[in-house]
Amino acid sequence: MRRVPIVLVTALLTAGGMAAVVPAASAVTDITPQHLWIYVTDLGSEHRSCRIDADLYVPPGATAQNPSPAILATNGFGGTKTDQADLAQGMGERGYVTLSYTGLGFVDKDTCPITLDDREHDGAAASQLLRFLGGDPSIQAVDQVSGQAVHVDQVIRDDGPTGTRHDPAVGMVGGSYGGQIQFATAAYEQEQGTKRLDAIVPMITWNDLSYSLDPNNQLPQQTASSGSVSSDVAGAFKYEWSLFFTSVGAVNGIQDLSPETFQAYTQQVAATQNCGNFEPQVCQALIEVGTQGYPSAASIAYLRHASVTSYIQDVTVPTFLAQGQADSLFDLQESAATYTKLKAQGTPVALDWQSWGHSNLTPVAGELDQRHPAASYQGRQLIAWFDHYVRRTAPQPPLTFNYFRDWVYTTSGDITAAYASTSAFPIGDERTYYLSGADLGGATAAGTSSGGGALVTRSKDVVPGTSSYTSSAPYGPNYSETSALESTISPEPPVSDPPTTSIRFSTAPLTKALTVVGSPRLTVQLDAPTVAATQGAGPGGELVLFAKVYDIGPNGAVELPRRLISPVRVADVTRPVTIELPGIVHRFAQGHRLAIVLAGGDMAYRGATDPQPVTLTTGGAFLQRLTVPNVG
């Protein structure tokens, strides 16, 4: 597929869901949006006031006498209100009023900072926009051209049934940064006891931002399938993505300034520790990583505070989650954690694992068309979700887990057939492989690994063996996961594990295809005497490693499914370590090999500062093992 610029500079206002048959909409002339300034007040502990740049799309026929349901939408990181234009036009043809706005801190001619979609600022601001859609006269809004006050009376009101004043029939949809805001808004409304928001469709967004940017996939912390990806132990910082979006945010702040206000703005930044358009905690985390190699507990707590995991009990509105298989920023485990927790607490929830994400923004043909949603698979699911929960005229969509299978799409070209659906999650039976010292070939190919062995299906077939690797630098030299600007390179560079930097264990050629849906788990006992002597000093002395799953073809070609890996910081290297590997939907073809790799570094992450020699021994009392969720 063609690679396009990453989502941090693009809005991803899309939705997915369950199949539904919806009549085709008749073509209408594009709606001319009304450009508004909307003033929101009393945000956060600072009681901040901000001016929001918004566009109001009112479809023909929506009047006070014939009101319509509404959609509230905002942009992905670095985007603006115009990124939602296709969505607003497409849903306008379905009779939805749309209010699209530029999120706080982005290019909107206002100097309010980026607050990472927290409840106190972003959630509170969006709550006031819901009131605006509900006709609340206390929310000041003016036409940007005429300066005249604007009042909304074209939206269906639920004031009578709910007992909440200025309660519109409204849903939210958006991706990435525009996805997390939906959680913040729903939780803020729940906290206030108003519950104006009727349904949300968060796409490719985070569960715990501290995991997204500083992931630690070591277990027995809670797993994604049990409702959490959070860890009390610092992980390996995803520095490429972090530096990139920090730069975008800073540039957005400068773009909001005129030459006359630039000096005043820089003085304000200095006086308030605004950190160049961010709250100061964001820059503090980056400084910590640059100096000590990991963020502090306080920085992790700040990132987690701006995440649905910290207030998920307050998210009770029907939620349709969609996460990208091609996503090295917010991985499938994050959506699994959110989905599992919402389902357990009784929130109506469905989950899609779609083909595209931050690492590849191009949906396959027929998967998504925002301008003509009824003509695409995910568009139809969006319509079904909102028509039931917001418009209240359609049957309830099934609350299922759906996942895209690229091998089915490749052979059939049928987008509907490419999606499998099940009411269960996680799915499949667990297949266990044991790490053995016997080398079945390919594990020590030149330039790829310094050792390893076999993956065998019977514990009695394990033979003794010793393999070792050493990390050599805080960054790399291994190249596997693609992040940030690297995701725009086509073709992608091949994965690379230079000699002495990794070990690999692989199966014999598979006698039949193996289909993995979810996260494999790797349990190993490592020997790292140097680290054992330093780990008591804190994260800087702990072992950092990177685990990944390879698909090795008959000719030795290596595929890293979706270019995803699992970073780990091990709290105690003297004890066995269980690692949750990347969530994937991947078919290992007959004749291919499944391989597991442990490496000392990766170019996309900040690894250990000092070299860390590691040894793995097979054939003793402890069985090193890999468990794979197989669906046949």
C-alpha cells in the first residue's frame, strides 16, 4: 500500500462497527459551513477561558420545527476543524448536524495550550460545545464573518426524557487525539451528572498514554485482555513519536501568533512555564528521558492522568472502538484493554481491529469513505451505531469483536468477507512452543542473529543450549519497528539484527497455516549478572530488551508482522520474565517458520545507557516457552 504522512498531522475522523444495511442517500449539494468563534470558560484549576474555532454544518431541512440529530467532532494531533469536512458532508447527507472544531492548543488563533485531552480542560470545553448544540444561550458563539450571535435550535433535544437542560441528541466521532477527547467528554458529563453525550466512536486512540509513549510489556502486570496495559515500572521510551508530536505542538502554538503578539507570547510562556504550547509536564518528561533514559514516576502519572484508564469507570455511554493493525503509536493492546474494561463494567461496547492506523493511513478499497459513508464498510457501521444510539430509529448493532484479515482480502477483494466477527474476546486456542537449543536453520544467518535455536511443540524434545546477546547503544542498532517519519518510507527498509545484538528461536516449517489473532506471550529465564548487580539502583540499572515475532519464508525472507515489537524493562532479572508480545492478526502460511527474537536495542526506542550482556539457557528445569493464540 501507499504510505502517507502520519496521523499526528492529519485528522482521522472515521468510524467502524458491525455490518448494517442502510439505504443509499440521495446526492445533495455540499453544505456550506458557518464559521464560528465559541467561547468556553472555567477550564481546569486555572479557570482558563479559550476561544474555539468551529464550523457548523446544518443539512437542508434541519429546522427548529424539524430538528436533526447531531455529531461533535474534532481533529487528530496537529490538525484543525477542516479535517472533518468530508465526514460532516457525508453525515450531513444522512441528516446529521455536525459541529467540527479545532482542539485546544492547535492552530485556532488562540493561545490556550495543549492539555493532552484531559477531562478538566478538553473534556470541560467539549461539554460546553454539547450545551451549545443543545441551545444553551449562556454559551457565547458568534459568526466569524458578521460578528452576529449564533444560537442552535436545529438539533433534537432530550431535555424532557433525561431531565437535563440543553441536552442534544448527539454523538462524537474522531481518531487518535480526536478519539481520546470522546472519553474525556463522556467522563466529564458523567462526573457532572448531566450525561448529554449519547454515543462515541473513538478510533486508533490510547488507553494509557504512559504505556503508549513509554511501553513496558512485562507481565505479571495486568494484561490487555484483563483490562490494562499500565505498569508501575518504567518502560522503553518511544522517543521518535514523542519528539515528533512535541515539535508539531510547538509549531502549532507559534502559528497562532501574529508578529505583534509573538513577543507577548514568549513572555507568557516564560512566566507560566507553558513549555512551548504544552503544559510543562510534557517537556519535563522529555528532559528526563534525554538525561536519565526514562521518565520519572511523576511524569508517568501525568500521562496516565490524561488517559481513559484513569477514569474508565465514568465512561458509560455506548462506545464503538476501532484500532489499527498498522499502528506503532497506539497498538492493538490499548484497544483490548479499554474494550475489556468497558465490557466488564456493563458499558455497551464493540471493537474493530481495522487494516489501517498511524503507521499506514490508507484503508483498503471499500473499507472507509468518509465523504460517502454508506458506500464503505466502516462508514456503514458508523451510520448503524449513530442511527441506533443517537437518532434512535435503527436496530441495535451487535456488540461484537471484528477483525480484518488481509489474506482473505488479498484473495477475494471482498471487504465484508475480509472481516471476521465473534462475540468472544480474546479468541482462539492457546498453542505452546518450547525454546530449545537445537538450531533448525536460519536462526544464525549472517547479519541477523548471534544465536538461538528451535521452537518445539513437546517439552520432551527440548535440548540444552546457550545463546547470548549484548545491547550496545541506547538507540539501536537493531531496526525493526517503524515509527514517526520512517513510516512514510516506501518501500520500508528490511528488519535488521546485527550480529551479537539478538537471539532467535524458530519453528520447523509449518505443516499447515497458523492464524494468530491477539498477543502471544513469551516466558523466559534470563541470566544477566551485570544487570542483577545494578537493578537495585532503580530503572537506570534495570534490563531493557525488545521482543518480537518474525514470519520467516521458505527462502529465508523475514517479515515482522505490521512492524510491531514489545519493549520491556525488567524489574528483577533474577526471576522469570513473561512478556506480552504485540497484538497482531496474521496468518503464518504453510511452509513458513514462526520465530521469536529477543534483542538488546531498537532504533525507535530509548534503550539501556550501558551495555547489558544477556544469556538464555535451554534444557534445564525451567521450560522457556511461547504461547500463541491460534484461530486455525
